Amino acid sequence: MKNNPKWLDDAVFYEIYLPSFCDSNGDGIGDIKGAISKLDYIRDSGFSAIWRNPWFASGFRDGGYDITDFYSVDPRYGTNEDAKLFCRECHQRGIKVILDLVIGHTSIDHLWFVESCKNEKNRYSDLFIWSPQLYWRGDPADPGDYYVSGWSSKGAYKANFFAVQPAFNFGYNEVRFPWEMSWDSEIPRKNRELMKNIMRYWLDFGCDGFRVDTACCVIKRDPEYKRTREFWREVREMLEKEYPEAILVSEWFEPQYALDCGFHIDFANSGKLFRNDDWLSLENSSDPVIMADQEASGLPEWLSVYLDDLQKTNQKGYMAFCSGNHDRWRMRHYFGMDNMVVNMALIMTMPGIPFIYYGDEIGMRYLPGLSTEGSGSRGGSRSPMQWDNSVNHGFSKAAPEKLYLPTDTADDAPVVSDALAGENRVYTEVCKLTGLRKNHAHFIRLPDWSSCMELQEVFHWSIDGRTGKTVVSFF
């Protein structure tokens, strides 16, 4: 594989969760034109790339990750022409755009799945994984083998995550049942080519790459991801031949695998560095947040894991740190504004590439109790962006009850207008840090392992005799 695109050397990503970012037409849901109107803010804050959560047509049973058409923008966000304009406007400002690629499944409402449900043989019959046993629930020896019964007389279909997300048939590395197809058989190979064609469509359209949802789950029952890694190497070869400036970002959290098989970026296996949430439950986990004052004693263990990953991925690609994302409770839930400054400094100065979740740059809060479109407790991190102190914090002109999610009603809710006036310490420091990365990219681009051993001396902790808390310093 060739070198990474040069534009990654000083890249800082900004994640936009589209329905919560900016509403241009007053229907209470963020849209593409609204996002376009805020591109100057993103650029002026120092962000050079945007990760867009899915804008594809969807059944919205999982916040847009249940897609009904991979080639069309959902009407609530705008049109394909609006999406093309968004990419063009970003590029005019020197901003790259990566889209979420939902690689493993569709919605039950997708035409492909509707056709696949039919007993009559058609081109989509084997695009998904079907057991002819109508009441099959999955292999008892494999808790992740999840089938949904009663949907079609054809049998039971394998689902990814939610029941409304039927899994694509990309094949199995280990075949156990008669209806499972080997990864190297003709039909799974053709199905995987379909994913490549979807990627080509959006790269031709104007986007600059993809953040791949659940990238490790392509080939089923694949110990050590052997065949899955082979597939991603094929994709990387395709990109280097046809789209050499495009990038792949994986949702894998195992950089030693993801970077080895062709991804340019994978998120560091940082565990619970900044948060201890578990969105699969409605209760906050009791596990410690490592960077919390009273729990900083966990930092040496975390640093050991990080350095091990750094050594295993030496010169292959970038690890990424994120302030948060649409699946995690916001950092502000666990930290005050002063601590967030320290956390942002860590994210922005470690070797690799930072990803900042919209609103984290001003210290937006996690809002407990919010849920919509299958979000569960994740909804508290998807509340509308807070632009100013006008109605709905400037997110939308719709009546508050019509908003995608409620806004933060606290008197001290942080807003962009205050941040731009110099009245938000987190934002001020984030802007300094994005500038630092741009002006000193040679310090943070793909580090040589030997030059990173000094990181072990970066973190120092001691006990404050007055408070009894652990104090962490960075220098």
C-alpha cells in the first residue's frame, strides 16, 4: 500500500450529526442547507475535515443507520443536488468530507430486502442471509448469531444489531450450517462488489472518503478477521488505483488489525478514557472514568495499552482520538469546563488525528432522558447544536415541541455566540490547538515508534495533600 494522502498530515475532523446541527426550513430537523450555512464557523474554528453521519434515505428506526436507499439523500435532509453543493462548498473552504458507510446491513424497508423476502427467486434472493427454518433464532453456541423469525414465509433472516437491520450476505469464513455461504463463493463475492460500487458512486459525487460503520463485521464467523482484512485490502487497492486522495476511517477500535488491512485511520482503543457510559443500558456504568481527578491512577494502564497499539501500528496509518460521538455520552457529563480543556489538549496533541463531536468544542452537556429513533440513552448526546441565546438556541425556528430533540434549557447552556466573543474557555483553547496542529504538523504526523517512547514521561501524577485527589500534569 502507498503512503497516506498528504491532507491527513494536519487534519482535524468535526463530526456533524445532521438532524441536530442546523435547521434551514423550520421543520425542526437539521438539514443539508442548514449545515452549509455553518461551514464558515467550522473552517474558522480550525477544522479541516467533516465526518457526516448518514444522510441516506432511511426508515429512521436507528437514527439513519437503517438505510432504505444507498444512492439517495433522505428528503428530510434535502436532495442529492444539495449534497453535491455541500461537498462543493466544503472544498471551496479547504474542508474535506467523509460519509458514514453502513457496510453490514440495510433497513427492512429497503427494496433489496423486500425483494429478498419473496419466495420466488430473484436477483436479491441471496443478498441477505436466510435460514429456511422459519423459527430459527441463531446458533446457541454463538450469542452474536441473531436471526429474526416470522417476517417472511421464506424463513428467518440474520440481523445485525437491531431486528430492523437485516445483514448482508458477504459470506462466512467458517461455515456451520447448510444455508451459510463460504466467503469465497460467487454470490458473497458479488455482494461485496456491490459495496465497492456504492463507494465509487459517492466518491464520484464529491466526497473524500468514508467512516465505515462496524468495519470488522464484513465476513461472518471470521476469527482474527482474516477474510475481513483481505476484503479491506482489496478496497484500499481500489482506492489507490481509482481515488488516491480518498481515505478510509474504521469503526473497529483495534488499530493493529484495521491499519494493517488498509484503513488510513482507526480509533484508538482508549476504552473509558473520557467517559464510562454504556448506551446499551439506561443506567450509567459504575466503571471509572480514567481521566477524572479521583481516578487518574488508571492512567498508567491506559498509557501502556496506547503505547502497545502505537508500536503495532508503527508507520501504517493513524490512530484517532475522539472527544465523543453520536454513540457516547458527552464528555461534559463527566467533566467541568476546566477539565475539558485538559482533555482537549490531550486529544489534540497525541500522535494521530483528532475527531471533535459537534458541540464538544463549546462544552455542550449530555441531556439525560432524551431518546428518539432508536437512540436509547444516546439521545442525550444528540440534542440540537447551541448557536446563540435566541429561540431553540438558534437551531430552528420551529415550535419547541416540533424539534428533533429538545434543547438544553439551563441558564448557563454554552452557545457559539458567546464562544466567538471569547467567553468560552474550551472553545478558545480548541481554536489554539487546531492552529498548533496546522503550524506544527511535523510533530504529529505518522510518528516513528522510537520517537514516541518519550510519551511515557509525558504524564505525571501525584496526590494533592489538601484534597486527597490525584493531580495529573502534562508537559
